[in-house]
Amino acid sequence: MLDFLIPGSGSGKALMAAILLGAGCGLLGCFVVLRRVALMGDAVSHAVLPGVVAGLIYSSDRNPAVIFAFAALAGLLGAGIVRLMMTTTRLKSDTALGIVLATFFASGIMWQSRNQQDTVGVMNFLFGNVGSIDASDLRMMIVTTLMLLVTVFLLKRPLLLVSFDEGFSRGLGYPVRLLNALFYFLLTFSVVVALQAVGVVLVSAMLITPAAAAYLLTDRFNKMLWLSAIFGVLSGMAGALVSASYNDMPTGPVITLSATLVFAIVYFVAPRHGVLAKLLRVTNRKNRVRRENTLKSIYQILEGEGFAHSEVSLIMLAEKQRNTEDVIRRRCRALVRHGLVDYSPDKLSVQLTETGWKRAMELVRNHRLWELYLTNEADYAEDHVHDDAEKIEHILGSAVIRQLEQDLDFPELDPHGKPIPQLPQSHPQQFLTTKP
């Protein structure tokens, strides 16, 4: 019935197997990442080795269904023992996983070493060899992968809820134990499906890496599922094609490195959670804070002189900020670019624009309101509030400021006796022109 899906050439079979591997592991890997049980995939992948050895020993014709059944039983037994150890002892999950992983893998190695003649080809399951997959293996992969995909999409919501909060899921009436058992059943199936392609040692990478890359790109689970499956398929295809082009290239490591390359690219360039995006946000925030501190210094100089004039010399600003004139010039150029100040004709002084004046007043008001709030409501000493206000003045929103004003009964002076600016207020140039 599935013969039309089986490519004729060996490379075609390898490519199809790699696609199935990427799709299945990519989808289920999303739940692995969300549950934070990445080591469970590694433990199950190592736990299936005794089952693979048993399948090779007891199936004289190397029937893939028999090998698959033995491997799945071993994986389920390993996952069950892990759950049993976690629920009946004080051991944490990482300890239980480590014990099961090492014990089952060692048992498989010992059993294989005593039956080497009957277990020829076990290395293909250890390190992966997609070229060794034949038509019967591929049929088994197609059936199991389709079953995995259908189950994930039909039970996506309950599996997702259980992954986030088992207690909440239980309160909604979901059978949490049954869903957990189903998850580990699916995990075992996905591991067994991937064995011949990437091997016992590297199969956990295909469960984790594509899903981790998708997790960095989106906060929507549906989108994460699709992205993870796409990344898994692309990694599998790349590994199969490279391995077919270079006969000395093992398939499993190439597929794993392809997935890692995708993750590395996403890790650096993801628009929200990528390293470069975070670095850019931090840099922009530091520059904004530096600009706003300069605006605040200009306002304070004008305030100290009773707003007798509207310009502030660069020398005074340098003294105020305890910095060199060259640094102050660079900061003022940044303010000019953002339309916050204008230079005087001789470029030795700056004057706040309407936008700059408004923002400077907001910063000073935020600072002084927060100082007053800390002294009145949090019993801070007056000489201990400045540093906290320096940090928070840049992030207080208008809604918080309105609430602070209401709570403090619309104050006019801060704890140090300085006036709290009230918005809206005229630009100092307008103040000078209307002053009698």
C-alpha cells in the first residue's frame, strides 16, 4: 500500500528517511524543550540499545518490525524506571536519568560483546547510517512517523497544557498520568525511528536542537511546531545529501552538525531572543539613558539659574557631568540627531527643543516623584533615594506617574525641597519671552 512512497534509489531512500526523521523529532522536540526534559531523550536513546541488540539476536532475518518492537520496549522500560525512581525516592530527574542511561547502555554493550556474530550491524544503530536503510525500514519509518504526527496534532492542546503545568491540567480534568505516559511513549517511538539515521549517541540532538532554534524565534506554540519540523527536515536533508556526496562522511554527525548550524544562525540573528538583537537593545538602551541624563543635566543647569536664559554652554555641561568637552560634544551631537537640542550659532552652547524640553521635564519629574514616594511610603532616608531614582526615572511610564501623583496628593516639592515640574509647561524660551 505504501510502495508508491518508497523511492527507488538508495540515495532517495536515505533522503526520505532523513525527512521523516526531521519532521518527527522536530515536532516532538517542542514538548521536550518546553518540559525541560532534554536529558530524557538522551536517556531513552541509550536505553533502547539492549532492545536493538535483542532484536538483532532474536530476528534471524533482521526484520525491522521485530527490532523496532524490542527497541521500543526497552525505551519504554527505561522511561518507566525513571518515572518510578522519581516518584518513589528522593532522587531528582537528572540523577534518575543518569542512572538509567548508563545502566541500560552498559547492558547493551555487554550483551552485544557476547553475541558479536549475531549482532553484526549494531554500529549502524550506535552512530547512524542512513545509507543502510532499505525499503522495509523505510516503510516502518513512514508508518511510525505518520502515527506520531497525527497523535501530536490531535492531542496538541492537552499535551501542551500538561507540559506547562500539570496541576492546572489536572484541575481542568485532563488525565495527566495518561498524557505523561503517552508523551514518553511518543518520545520512545521518535527515538527508535531516528536510530538508523543518526544513531543512539546523537538522536537526542535531533530532538532538542531544531526545537531550541524554533523556541528562540517565536512565542507561539503552533509556529514553534512548524518551525521545529522545518528545521529538522532541513537538517536531515542536508545531512543525507552531504553524506551521499562524500562517502567518508557519516550521516548521523552530519545531520547533527547541520541542526547545530541552523541553531547557531538563529542564536545570533533571532529578532527578539538572538544575541545580536539583545546586544543591539542593550546598546540602544545605554545610549538612550546617556542622552536622557544629558537632557536632565541641561534642565538642572537652567533650573539652578532660575531659567534666566535658555542656552547652556558646553563647558558648564561638562562640569555638571564631570566629563571632558569632547565627550560632551559627542553626546550633544547625538541629542541634535534626535531633535532634542539645537546648537547655538557658534556651537559653544546648546538649547533644548520643544521635544527635548518636554522629555527633560518628564525625567526630572519622574526622579523627584520617585524620591518622594520612597521617603513617604517606603520609609527610605532622604539621602538614600537618589541612586534608585536615577535608575528608575528612565522606565517609569505615564500611567505609573499618574498613580504616583494621586497617591502623593499631587506634590509640588521633592524630599530635598526642589520643585517637581508639572506638565504641560512652556518651553524656557517661551517662558523668557513672556516674562515681564
